[in-house]
Amino acid sequence: ITDLASDLQEIAILWQVALLVMCLLIAWQLSRLSKQRMAGKVTAEGTMKIGFGSMQRLTFPISALVLVVIARWALGYFQPVKLLNIALPLLFSLALVRIAVYMLRTIFAPGGVVRLWERSIAWTIWIGVALYITGLLPEILDLLDQLGFHVGKQRVSVLLILQGILSVAVTMLLALWLGRTLEQRLMRMEPMNMSVRVVLAKLVRATLIVVGVLVALAAVGIDVTLLSV
């Protein structure tokens, strides 16, 4: 933010503003074209309509993010790009929020619980990016890492616990979404018996959840043997 304040005093900031506006306009146009193309393929079914609608909303933040990355790389050879450096985490956060919403609406039926989770995830992501932009995030992470206790020879900090919860939540969401996608594909396989399809779908979903949890625990450095304590 301090670097951006210094850039605002220079006339060269107009190049960043122009490129940022151009990237957003192109992304908006791509989103409109995507919506028009999907409109003819979406049926009136509620679940499918919500899923396609959520997917379509991903077009703008992802395309804008890609375009701003390219613009920052190109303009960075000639001048500082502090404005684009701040725009990137904002667009990335917007993409994360909409990806999470898309997965939740694909996995679960629409309702109050799903909307509550959507708001909780959105607030968590936006608070995180606000702390990152203001420079407070490293200090908070360091403080959480200092707060901890020992389980045998392994030290468990508050940061490690939060990382574990986050990793498990993300992998569970990915596993459920992938399981739901595979389940829908299995259910459309007409030659296979319906009961076999249901059993395979449940087996695939359970396997993905177990593997996802184990991968998440391993990713944050938690020994799986601790689960037996």
C-alpha cells in the first residue's frame, strides 16, 4: 500500500490503470459470451441450472486474473506495477470464492446451510487477503505459530491446527465434488445395472474422502499415527 501511494504521484500510474481497465473489460466480455453460449445448453432443472450458473460466474475472475498476470509481466519490464500487484490477490480471492460456491452448489442442494457456508468461506478469504495486503498476515501467522503444546515428541501449534483444519476442509470439498461428478457420470451409464452403479458411486465417494483426509494430514506434517492416540 505504501509503494502504491508513492506510485500514485507518478503519471506512469495511468498505464497501469489503463491496462487494468482493459483487462477487466475483456474479461467481462468473455463472461458475457460464455453466458450466451451456455444459455442454450442449460435446461430448466434447478440443480443443473444452478451448477451452470455458478460455473459461468467463474469466467470473469479467472479470465481477468490471467489477463492481469500477462499485463503485469509485460508492463513490469518498463515501470513498477504496484497497482497490478494489489489487483492480483483481489482477483485471485474473487476466483477462490466463486470456485468454492460452485463446488458447494454442485455437491449440496440449495438451502440455508449452503448459503451460510458460502458466506463463511467468502468472509474468511476476504479477511485473509485484507491481512495480506496490509502486511499483517505474516505477524499473525508468527503469533499463532508461537502458541502451541507438545504431543509426545511432536510440537503442535495453533497455526498447525488451523492449517490442518483448512487442509482437511479443502480436500474434503474437493473429494466430495469429484465424487459427485463421478457419481453423475456413473448414473448415466445405461448398460450398467442401477444397483451396481449406486454401490460403485458410494464406494468411490468414500474412498476419495478417506484419501483426501490422509493427504491433508500429511500435507501439514501431522503423523497419521497420532490418530490412534
